[in-house]
Amino acid sequence: MDAAKIYSIKSHQEFIVVASSKKLLVLRCKKAEECHCPWKLRAMVVKDTSLFVINKYTGPYTCVNPCLNRDHHQLDSNLVTTHIKSLIKAQFTLTPTAIQASVMEKWGYQISYKKALDGKHKALRQLFGDFSQSYTELPRLFLGIEQSNPGCVVIWKTCEINMPNTEIYSNAFSGPSSHLLKGSNIVVP
């Protein structure tokens, strides 16, 4: 699907999905009815793979798209995520404004701040995992630290929050139990 999106973006045209399943993908020009544009693509999955092969193509686009630099329908947050994943891996603090500039440089379209932010969040989840899930793993991590370091005690503190079944960890300390009792705590990195 990304290949069809990129082709559509580069040709400054838009398509709609007529049919989509795990085995079939049918796309047609967004303006097919109003402009009688013939562009249509049909692809089917190659047996025993997850790859699609185009088995029917009618084209090229014959309609004119007047919006050449504003946001593009196929330039969604998933495609933005694919584009910026390597950038986020190198610099996870990349701003949505920098992402907008990168998309403008690559494809010539100005995406919204929200779309850039959504793309960044998806890239972070794909690269580093879900933060909520990571939080739920903290007690198990702390138990592992205690079990693999005999005599070590891990103490973690939580903040009060006004949501049922929710805790926010504020900090954690680990070290030999005798040191923790004396107050000389070592912060877990």
C-alpha cells in the first residue's frame, strides 16, 4: 500500500480504496466519477507470502489536482512514520515542526502539526515499545534486580493520582538493605 501512496503523492493525485482485504486491494482515482478519470489499480496477494502483485492497472491519471503543496490524502501518519523512523531512532527528541519540514523536503507537501505528532508517536512506539506497557513491567524489573543481587532491596515510590487502578512512579532506589536503612540510597538509572 505504501508504494501506491508514494506513487500517488509523487504524481500529485489521490485515490480511494474500493476494496481491501488480506488477499485483495482495489484502488481508484478519487475524482473518477466527477472527471471520468480511468486510473484504477487491482492487486492480489502472492500465494504463501504477504506481498501483493498488481494484476490489473488502468491509467494514467487524467484529472488535474489543484492542491499541489497542501496536505495530501495518502500522506497519512503511517506513511510519515515509515519516513521518519530512522530520524527518530537517531534523535528521539525530533520536533513535529522538524518532521513537517522533512516531509515538505521529501514530497513537497505541508502536513499538519497533528499528523507529524501522530507519526512521531507511532515511530516511538514501533522503535521503543509502548510506554504504558513498560510501566506495568516495572515491578517485575525491580523484583529481578532484588533477586539477582542478594542483599539488595529496591524501594519505589508512587505519586498520588486521581484515576482508579493507576499509579505513577516518581522514583526508585536500590542498594544493600543496610545502606537503604541508613538513608544512603543509590538511584536506579
